[in-house]
Amino acid sequence: MTRKARWLWIPPACLVVVALSCGAAGAADKTKVDRATRQVEQGAKQIGRGHVGPGFKEMFTGIGHTIVEGAKFSGNTIGEFFGKTFRS
């Protein structure tokens, strides 16, 4: 197989991986991600009400929690997908 032909297979392969991983995404618990996202929203609302200092603190804390919990959620989802695939 030539180099160019190999590169033609990469995008379809990526689409297959994404499509298969979407099936496992519903199985993971994402309540912590939602909670962190709400914290960002609350901070933004505080800034809008004029409470700039506490609002920024709440918002940036929420952003940090969203990143951490989102990474955990993604890792668990990917782990569940590959765990089910290789165990079967």
C-alpha cells in the first residue's frame, strides 16, 4: 500500500472510532461535570450583578473543576469502551 493510500484510510478510521465511542458515552456518570458547569454559570451571573471579585473566583474555580471532571469523564468513557470491546 502506498503512503498516499494509507493517508486516505485515516479519516474514515477516526470516524469509526468516534462513532463507536459515542455508544459508551451514555453509560458514564456526568453529574460532576454538570455541577462544575453550573458553578461557572453562577460565577458569570455574579459578575453580571456587579459582584466582580467573588464572581471571578467562582467562575474560574468552576472552570478548573470543569476541566478536571471533564477529563475524568472522558477517561472513564474511553476506558469503558475499550474494556467492553476487549472483554467481549
